[in-house]
Amino acid sequence: MATDALYHEVAEIIRCVLAKEKSVRNAVYGSEYKNKKALLRLSCESLKFRPVFDEILQDKELKKMKNDPNIGGSVDLLYVLMYETLVGSGLNRCSQELKSVISRRIQRIKEVEKELESDGRGIKSIKEAEEAQKRIQIPRYARINTLKWTAEEAMKTLEEEEWKLQGAASAENFAEVVGKMKDDEIYIDPHVENLLIFAPNIQNFHEYWMVEQRYLILQDKASCLPAFLLNPRPGSQVFDSCAAPGMKTSHAAAIMENQGKVWAMDRAADRVATMKQLLDGSDVKIASAFCGDFLKTDVTDKKFSKVKFAIVDPPCSGSGIVKRMDEITGGNAEKERLEKLKNLQAMILKHALKLPGLKRAVYSTCSIHEEENEQVIDKVLLDTYVRQNYILKKDVLPEWTHRGLSTYEVGEHCLRADPKVTLTNGFFVAVFERVKNKD
């Protein structure tokens, strides 16, 4: 049946996404299934409610569904079937074989979901959280690409094209001012240099010539913080350890005025290819973009001896990204996955801190989870080498009032970004500096 084919195709896309082999969009548009719209919608929706399905599958009786011969051991196919049953259009269009997997246990499935909902972890809770997120209006942030023109030239040209320049937004009542801006208005960001703020709902803004030709680079404000706080001097060397797609690399190069060198590494060859295109289009001349596993990289190699700055933005759950279609995880990522990510993130950060000439490193994630943020900083600071050679920089961007969690001693020295508070994606940043009197 056609519907069975759709469900199996969605299950394969979910498998690829969860295995980090592909993004949702890449998997969908790489599929031979013709109805891409249906494929994309069902894939994203099934992933969105996956935290609930995982909880349901913890039930002793329902665990057995995975062993049903019609499922073939595919928990990803179960996600699709449970989505259609509990949220979607039902299973009337699929084969009796697939339908029977759920129908024989439907009463117990609904009972478990009801128990989860009473604890705020059910289908309704995810829908309500999504609706609340839709009401958050995050503006469009565009960084002036100073490798192509000056800030003065950008502002003059924008004014000539009848944009209404409103000057710098106030840091004190930022959300109130920006929340009321009109579609033809532009504010200058009060925190990040050369960052402009546009209204959230400008139609086809990505097709605007300044954006298309990368005179303005669309980049969320929180994502601009790592390179901005790293602040590498012109002529210095930077190592961006998990660099693709290259936004932070291009930002660092702009701060360095295209003088010096940025080593931009990423594990995935296709992402490195994308990064090279982005950097070329942004007029970045000092980046050496290459494919490799940072953890297997000899940071003591002579060629890295002049690296004084490092950007460490490792793989994370992506739970802070608002309105993102790819790798949807929501705020309820399972503890086991977060623990694995925390260990990986800590290893990458500790490895970066072993660059022999390093003076400053910025650690960041687009995650809201403390496991990937404050807990990683705590874990790394327990390392003897790190403790002897580095301190966590205090008073980072003091005018940024949204700090790390107060339940951690390191919290006040870290920055957090939150859609409701800072009008950005969810983000976390911490800055390490080598202790003084060390070479």
C-alpha cells in the first residue's frame, strides 16, 4: 500500500536524523519518494513528539511492540505509527498488518499517554509548548560583513534604499523596543558590534540583494557571541574546532580584518564543502577549511604553534533553536543522549585547551540543557591540566543580564540566551583564559 511506503520512508529518515547521518531536509530531498511535502511534514511531526513516544515505549507491555514481526525491530517505524494514532490522521489508510501493531494495544497506549500528560509530559504539553514558542517573535539579525564594506557604507546604502535607521536599541528595554519595531525600521544591536536588527516578518528577506550577495550575513545574535567575545586581534591565529557551516569562522575573520589565519575544521566532508562556499561568498581570505576529527588532531603539531584563540562549538542537542525543521529534539531530550553529548563536548573542549600557545577559548552550544552547558564547564574545570592553566573569565559582557544557572558556582560567569528574555535562539557561552605568567 502507498501509505505503508510513506511510513517506511519516514522511518528511514528518522533513523538517519537520529544517527546524525543527515538533516531532515537533506534526507527528505534525497529520498526517491515523490510527495516531498507529505514526507517532510510527517518526518518533522513524528520527531517532534518522539520524547512522548519514547516514554510510552518504556511501559513493560508496550516495549514488546518493537518485536512485532510487522515492525521488524524498527523503533523509528513505531514513532510514525504512534504519531498517526495519537496526533495525526489515524491508521485507516495503511495495511492491516501495520494497523494491528497499534490496534491490539491501543487502550494501554492511551492510558500511558494520559499518565504522562498528568505529569506535564504528554502530547498536549508539547502542543502547548509549541504554541507558546510561536508567540515569541525573534527579530532578524544581520551582521554587516565588514570584509566587503564598512559599517558606514552599509548604513548609508540602507538609508538610500529607504530603510528607517533608528540608531542603537537600548539594552535596558531591548525586548520592548525591538518587539514594537516596524518592517521598514532598523536598529543597531547594543551588545554585538556591526550587528543590525530587522523586523521578524520581512517577506523574502533572504532574497534581498545585500543578503544574497553576503554584504549582510543573516546570523542569530546569540550565534554572534562566540567570535565577538573571543575578539581575536588582526594578524593572530584562531582554531575553529567544529566549524561548519562557517558562520563563526567568517565572523572571526571579519574581526581580524582578514589578517592572520583561521583553521576551520569539521568532521563531515559535505559540511566542509558547504563551509568553503560560504566563506568564499563572504570574501574570507584567511580561512583554511579542512575535513578531520578534532579529537584525533595533534594540537601540538608545529603548524598550530601560533594559535592563540579557539572557538569550541561542539555537536549538541540543538534544543535552543527556535522554529528549526532539522534534528528536532525539543526540550525533553533523553538523559542518556545528553550524557553522551556532555562527555563528547567536555573531551573536545579539553582537547582544544591543550593547544600550546592558546590564550583564550570560547565554548558555546545552541542548547538549553544544563548537561551540555554548566555541567560541561564544571566537568572540564575538574581536569588537573585545565585547572592549572586556565580560569573561567569573570564579568563577561556584564551588560548581558541573562546568566548561567545559579545552581552552579560557574553560572554567574557564563552567558545564557533565551527566546523569551533575549529575543534570540537559546544559547550558552563561557570564556576560558590562560592564567597569567604562563607562556
